[in-house]
Amino acid sequence: MLGHPRIGPRRELKRALEGYWASRSTEAELREVARSLRAGTWRELAAAGLDSVPGNTFSYYDQVLDTAATFGAVPRRFAELGLGPLDTYFAMARGVESTPPLEMTKWFDTNYHYLVPEIGPGTTFSLADRTAVEDYREAAADGVGTRPVVVGPLTFLLLSKSAEDAPKSFRPLDKLDELVQRYAELLTELHDAGAGWVQLDEPAFAADRTPEELELLRGAYRTLSQLDRRPDILVATYFGDPGDALPTLASTDVEGIAVDLVSNASTVDSLARVDGLRSKTLVSGLVDGRNVWRTDLDAALGTAAALLEVAGEVAVSTSCSLLHVPYDVDAEANLDPHVRPWLAFAKQKAAEVVTLGRALREGRDSVADELAAARNAVQDRRSSERLRDNRVRGRLDALSADSYRRSPYDARRAAQRRTLDLPPLPTTTIGSFPQTPDVRKARAALRNGSIDQAAYDQRMLEEISRVIALQEALGLDVLVHGEPERNDMVQYFAEHLDGFVSTENGWVQSYGSRCVRPPILFGDVSRPEPITTRWAERAQRLTEKPVKGMLTGPITILAWSFVRDDQPLGETAAQVALAIRDEVRDLEAAGIRVIQVDEPALRELLPLRAEQHEDYLDWAVGSFRLATSGVADRTQVHTHLCYSEFGEVIDAIVALDADVTSIEAARSRMEVLDDLNAVGFGRGVGPGVYDIHSPRVPSTEEIEGLLAAALRSVPAERLWVNPDCGLKTRGYAEVEPALRSMVEAAARMRADL
Ligand code: GLN
Ligand code: ZN
């Protein structure tokens, strides 16, 4: 397998890290937890019977940051802090008071976030940190020979950004030759320590790459494969079809290439056309490393057998690192018993890899029982009545073009003006208010049974009335109920929809010590009963001002869940959209005049290859429109996106056809508004006017300045005033004065219109 989770089966690393950061424990204690997690992983993988155990899969924070540390790519502002190696590393990850951290961004199209290295002409690479070698030695001392895994040089530089002081013409890739020399040193040290193989990850080649980048790939691996003292080299591509990178790598002397055969069905066929694989080990990623379904082992074996014709040697693996799935299905005590046998988490996936390997080498009979069990589970899932809901399918079949369309915007705008009667530059927030310790305590108490549902609901209602009263007092124009009842914007909906199950321990690392527990979408999705209306209705009863109903959109629900793999994602999206459409209509019927459907993940699910964009955006936009077009003209639909560099999705944002779109903008100033103008976006827009990520309270003048900038691009009748998203993560001590400044700034600007 290509990699393993590292946060710990019980999130031990999370607790150890947070304890260390809060000075509740020492570095030695943290290192001890790390050491025992590593030992546990090796023990488990060796016991599972893997022929080749991945090494160096542990990380205190992030594997890209590890690579930066390995090669000494530490920007001066961190080096100058004069901290020890581990604290310098954490300073890069989290910042310290005087120094902001590295930027963090999504790891390809997953929900994992990595830290973006900063590389400039002055970056001097050196083999500064030998963790990969020490990890190898430590495993060897534990009796396990590992295959150290390191992010490859091309992917590392392609994911890096130019240091702030670098000249405009500089690109991190300019430093490739120098970096490859340091990789060469690392490989030699690994060889001398006894490593037989090393794995260099190059997922960047699952995305579109230029001919020049492919030539650089060829050159780098030629250099590395010509070293005298080195382990055998496995280059791992994953998250999609490696395309031209495959023949490129095959033309070098690397011994192995790993290919993801799950994410793209046609990759298998393209392998047959690649020269040079006959002399290589092809590591076939047949077990899905990103999803939780049990593998169809018969089908996987069929594929592997066909590959024997193509490659010198065929090994079996997961499609990518198992970082993206939870540890162990058996850790779930309360899983739906129908769904449980269909699932495989990291531990089960390791067993699948071993079974496939044995079947290939020793024949199917050697693992007949395992294959039969897998066949049964796959059959059971395929034929399960739980997957199909004919009512949902009938509804989808009955949809027409009108189901995706509202009246022209001008007609809607006129109708909304009449019912809403808002001032120019209306003020609002993105939805959540601070989740106080009280709210969290109530949720924990409900979970452990010390209060009942009625008592819990009562606490939530009290919280909602507090939040409404506060917004009234502050003078906001469109209020929210504050979302106290929601643990998470996706999990909450998944818990209330049919077709999903939730886990108790299915944690997956999102970044650093942060984990998420994605719900599992296994079957046709429907909404048994209204989810949010009773809260919205109660909130609306407390005020004359419009209260905005708050929902999560279909794309985001999919993006942050494990989704079924037995039908196209677009079909699943349409089902989720129908459920949200029902909710939108019920909110309208309950007297809610403004409804926001959040889609922060619209850009995140964008396929890595441009040729797939159109198809994706087509169904993604369609699902949002299906969810939101079932209401009257007078009902105002908002959407919210957590970013403002729209890039390739900018036309899609227009196509969503929301009446008002709020976006994150405070940190990027108001430039995004011009981008929107350029594509003719003539709707309401609410660029965030203060950065929620910082505890700083913005002044009225500062916000006025941003609004004045915004008004240079957007006419007053289309401009909304709201903060960036994330009030939930802050305390009232900051939120209250910040919103006060915001409302005051809007009032002053209005007076000048
Ligand atoms: N309505 C959500 C909130 O304010 C939106 C969260 C998000 O943008 N990710 O919490
Ligand atoms: Zn957001």
C-alpha cells in the first residue's frame, strides 16, 4: 500500500500534539507517543502480511512540510526564531505570535490540506533533516523492513510557491537540479541504511502538465536512477490517470511505477500502450485508497491478470495513501449492520491488498475463503434493497428543464424588493455564531444521555433567542439563527437524510491535529422529514426582520462525505439536490423569505484534468439549481463560497443563478469583484469585509475603506455587507464589537449614497 493514516486509531497524535502546543506536555512525551504510533503501524502492517511495508508515513503535521524540513527549505523568518528543530517545524505549520505560518491549501482534490513551501532563488537545499533515514532504522530495529515514502521532487516544487522576495520571473521549478542533488544524497543514505526500495510520490502528474514539466520529470528520474548507491525507486502517481507522465517515467531507469487504477477506469487500457513497462514493476492501485468500500476482488484480479501481459512484474497496492480513510471498521460499535459488511477502512484494505497479492502469486485457491467472503459482500451490496429508493428515482425521472430554472433575475429582484424591504447595503452574516462551551456541553450531554432531546432542544432555542436578540441590538438587516444545533455543516444534514450512515471513530486527518468524520453515503438519498424548518421558524417568530434559512448544498455534502461508487457522482448529486430542494420549499412554506445554500466545495471537487471540467461543472451547477429553483420569485436565494479566487469556476458561479453570493474577500481586498464584473455577474454580492481568521477587531474606518473599494466595482443596489465565514470558530468578545463596526460602517456609507 502507498501510505497509512498517522493520527492514531484513537486520535492519539491529535491529543499529544495539542497537549504539547498548550505546554501541558514535553517534547519527549510527544516524541514517545509518535514513536509508539509508528511502532503500532509497522507491527500491524507486518502482521497483515504485506510484502512491502511503507515507511516514513508518520508525520507530526504534514508530509509536504516534512519534505521541506528534510531538504532545509525553511524560510528565513522561521529560521531566525532560533527555535529547536521541532518547534521551528511547528512554527512553519502554525505560526508564532510574530510570524505567520506557511499558507495551507488542499492536497489535490482531497479534503486533506498541506502546507505550501516557499522557495526563492536564495533557498539553499541541504539534507537538513534525516527523519526518513531514522524512521527506516527504527522500523528495522523493530524487525520490519520498510520502503520509505517521500514526496517526489517535481511534486514538491510544483506545490511550492515563490518566496515573497523572489523576482517575478522565478519559479520554484528553477531549483529542480539543485534539489535533485539533495534527493540523491538522501537516496544514498537510505541505501546505506539498508533500504531496498524508496517510494517517491508524484501525484502532481495526475493533473495537466506542460511538455517542459514532463521533460523535467524525465531528467530528474534519469539522474536519480543513475546513482550507484541507491535503493530501487518506485515512483507513485495517484489521484488520476498519469497520462504522458507514464511513458516519460517508463523511459527512465526507475524500477517501479505505481498507478491509480481506481480513479479512472480507462487508465488500464492506456497502460497497454506504454513502451518500457516490461522492464518495470507495475504497482497496480486496485484497492481504493480514498473511499471506504470493500473491493470487488474478482474484478481487481481480472485487471491484475491483464496487466501481467503489459509489465515485467505486477504488484498490488492501494490506489493512493490510506491517509484519506479511517483506521478500522471493527472500531465501530454501532454501525448499521446492513452496511458494515460493505465497508473497508485502512486495516481491512491492507488485508485486501495481501489477499490480492497472494491470489496473483499462489493462485486463487490459496485465498479461496477470502475471495468468497469478498464476493458475498460485494454481491450483497449490489443487490441490496437499501440502495434503491424507487420513489427518489421516479422523482428524478420526472424532472424537466423547468425543474432547474427560476424566473429571470429582474422579475425575482422586483418581487424580493417588495417582500423584503431592505435598505441599500444590507448587512448580514454567513450563518453560524460562536459555538459556546455551553452549546458544546449540551451536545455532549445529549450524546451521553445525561439530558434528553427535549432538554437539548430547549437549550438550543435559548441560544437562538440570544443570537437573534444580539443581531437585533446590533442592527443587522438579515438575521440568522446561528446554527447552534449543528455539529458540522455536512454531518448534521447527513444525520437527517436517508441513504447515509455516520461513524463514531471514522476520523480522517484534515490538517495537522484537525480531523473530520465524513459521513458515508451508501444509497439513494431522501429526506424523511423537514430538518431545519422548526429552528428557522422559531427564530423568525422572534423578529420582524427576515431570518435567513441556512442549508448546505449538494456539492458540498458530496465533497465532504464518502460517496457511493456504484453510480456516477452526478446522479448522486441530483438525489441530494432533491432532498435539499424539499427543505428549501419547506422553509419557504414556513415563512422564511431568504434562504442560503452554502457551496464552499464547488471548486474543490473540480477534476484535476481540464478535459473533465465541463462535465463536472454541468452536473454540479445543475444540482445547485435543482436544489434552489423550487421557490417563488419573492424568495431570495443566497449562496456562500469560502474563497474568492474563482479561477476556472467563475462562469459556474454566474450559472448558479443565486440572487446573492457571499464570498471570502477580506484578505484579498475587493479584487474579486472586478473578476465577477468581467464575466457579467449582475447579481447581489457580499464580499467579506473583515477577516474572521484573525482575533483582531476591525475598526469602522477600515471596513468603510473596504466598502468604498467595493463600491468602485459594484453598484450600491447590488452590494451586501457581511464578514467572511467562520464566526463559529470565534468568541463573542471579538464577534460583537467586530459586527458593531461592520453595521456602523454600512450605516455611514449608506448616508453618503
Ligand atoms: N453557514 C456556514 C457557517 O457560517 C458556512 C460555513 C462555511 O462557509 N464553510 O458556519
Ligand atoms: Zn465559508
